[in-house]
Amino acid sequence: MARPLTLDTHPAFQQAADWERHLRADRRRSEHTIRAYGATARRLIQFLGQHRAASIGAPELTSIDAAELRAFLAARRMDGLANASAARELSAVRGFLAFVAKGEGTAAPPRLRGPRVKKGVPRPVSPADAIAIADDAEDEGREPWIGLRDKAVLLLLYGAGLRVGEAMALTGAVLPLGETLIVTGKRAKTRVVPLLAPVREAIETYLGASPWGVSRDLPIFRGAKGGPLSADIVRRAVRAARARLGLSDRTTPHALRHSFATHLLGRGADLRSLQELLGHASLSSTQVYTGVDTAHLLDVYRHAHPRA
């Protein structure tokens, strides 16, 4: 009887590892994206191995057909994937197969139309609720410095529009703090964001209380044992705060960033400036993210373009 296939029997896992290195070095994707896309590539290889009852290498990946791709997606949907997750899974598969095909000098993989996903808009929280969440996180910290840390992080998300990962990546190199902050975002793109006085004071108060000190090369936000602060800790702090404050389940750390955007837009900020502050690669991302309708977008264009 033939031995059952295992993860170690597929040579194509080398292609998956090469793709991860490509995403990290050449595409400058985030570590979260690299892990997720790498996991998708390995799931595809394992599925194909079981489907064909054979060891899978690069030649087998380049010969995959549309029926096999549909079967893989159907299997993933049976695992409980929603439309948005299935669409991301298909995007990762396309990228991986295209990478392998390019390396092998073969034709691109077959194209499949992904599930239709309605673009959702995060629900912003009010300024008062954003401050209440930060204050609650401070009050509930298991140690005073941890409460100050959580408050500083949450005020940074709301006051400067940072992504959680961007806040976690800040190191002692940003010190001393001034009126602006240089942030490294997706694909290693840097941008300058304003740093409001209350946010700056919250960070400085936390740093003064932290038992771990500050190093130019280490993150300024530390975990309880001194290591880098995990984004999951921030998410848990927000979940606990919203439960105590009776806020919606859609109140998340990312909703604080969205609130930054919508509140600026409501006070007259133009989309192009908002795009720069948020670090979006395209204006269409800012339009969807802030829930701006097409009429508003065209109005901004007509007032900004010299030939309009």
C-alpha cells in the first residue's frame, strides 16, 4: 500500500517559500499578508496533492485547470469562508500561480471570477466615544503603565489615523516627539502625519511610566514582559472597553482610524489630503473607506482640476 501523502512530500512547498520571500523582499508586503498568502499557497498544494493523489511540484501547479481551482474554492467555502475571505483566498491563489508560472516560463494560470463582495464601510465612533474607549482602557490596565500604554495607542489610532500595525512598528527613532510623526505604512511607504498635543502627551506619559526604557531600534510600545506589543492585545482592550461602555461590536481599533478620516472629512478636509494622511495608494481607496459618494468625488475633482 502506498504511503499517504504528507506536507513534506510536495516539492512545490519550495515555490511557496520562494513566493513568501518575493512578497517580503520585492513586494514589501506586511508580515500579516505574507503569512496569510503563504498559508493559502500551502493549502492549495495540499489540496491538489489529495485531489490528484500525487506529489505536487512546479509542473503540476502550472498545469492546474479552472475545474481544480473551482474545486479548491468550493472546499474552502465548505470550511466556512465568507465571500470576502473567499475573494482574498482567490487573489492569493492567482498571485502564487502567476509567480510559479513566471518562474517556469509558462502561460499564466486560468482566470476565475471571484465571489461578488459588497464593499463595506467601517462604522465610525463619535469623538466622545473614542476618548471614552481610551480612558476606559487606561482605567482597566492591570498595571498603571499598561493602562497608560493602551490609552496612548488608542489615542494615536484616533488622533493620527494610524493602522494598528503602524503604531506597533514605531521605534525610539521617532523620539523626541514633535508636531508631526513619520510613519512607515504598507509596502514600506512613509508619510508624515500631524501629532496632536493630547496624543503626544499621552505617549510621553506612557514612556515616562514604562519600566522598559526606550531604545532607538526597539518598539516604543512594549508588552507586559518587555517584548513588542501585539496587535491582538490592542484589539482585546477595545473589545473589553466597548463591552463595558455598551458600544457596537463594530467598534474596533480600525474603526478609530476610520473615525479620524470621517471626522476630518466632515470638517472640510479634501480627499487628496486625506489620502496622504491615511497612506492610501489610490484615491478610490480613500473614497470607499470614508463612504464618500461619487457626486462628492466629482465635485472635488471639478474644483481642483484646472481644466474642469
